[in-house]
Amino acid sequence: AGMPGIFDIIGVGMLGPTLIAHGSEDQKQRHLGPMLTADEVWCQLFSEPAAGSDLAGIQSHAKRQEDGSWRLSGQKVWTTNAQIAALGLLLARTDPDVPKHKGLTMFIVPMDAEGVTVRGLRQITGEAEFNEVFFDDVELAPDSTVGPVDGGWRTALTTLMFERLSIGGG
């Protein structure tokens, strides 16, 4: 019928359902409405240059500070909508001393935070539909975690299942 699809399929189709499944009540109240009305576009910050298809092999890391906040450093790549996103859902290593699937935590990252740099990846067409995103000692609030600290693998699997449904389900 020529009708456009959902503007922010990443937010509505993948990240919103992840927040419903694993987010706090405050996160749901704060983010789901603006996500549905496209007042806030989201991006998924999973892939990294050195990890390839091994999502648990990521090197971006977050360290908890004495006041409960987090400091995030690292790089993500092939991120769709990072150039227009208000927020991103990011998987980071929070415990390097445990098996790689256990030391991960999911975070909500404001894309305009100090220390976040987005660079478009130019394709042969000249377009930059994807981005690389750098995190240089980005401060995240104590309540920015989605799901349990060091339990991010389970949260990430939820996102990936909704990604398959969104892309494959039409």
C-alpha cells in the first residue's frame, strides 16, 4: 500500500521490548512513551571492531565509581542511527576476571554525553548509514544499568531475539 514502516524499528522493535523485559519501572516510565512517539530515537551499541561475530568478546568496559556512577570507555562499530539517536543500549564488560559471558552489563547511554563521539562510515555509495562510536571516559548514572550488573549476557540475548523477530517478522 506504500505505507512507511516504523521509523525507529531498532527502538520500538528491539530495545523497547528489552526494556520491558529487563528495565526498571523508572526506565520503562521514562523511555517507552518517547520511544513509541519517535520523540527519542535509539541505537544498539553491540558490535566492536576486534570482536567480529563474538558478541561476548567485546572490550568496551565500564567501571563502577565510589558514588555508584560508571565510567565507560571503548568503541562500537556498524551502529545504525547513532548520528540521530538520543539514546543507545550498550553492552560493556564490567568484570574482566570472570568468563566472558558472565562479566557483561547492559547500559542506557545518552548519545550527547561528554566523551561520546559518532563518526559516519562512508560506503561506496557515499552514504554513511552506519557509524563508529567512541566512548572516552563517559560518565553514566548509577541507574543506567538495564538488568543485573554482570548479567548483561541474558539481557543481550533478549535484544537479539527481538532483533530476529523485528527483521524476520516484517
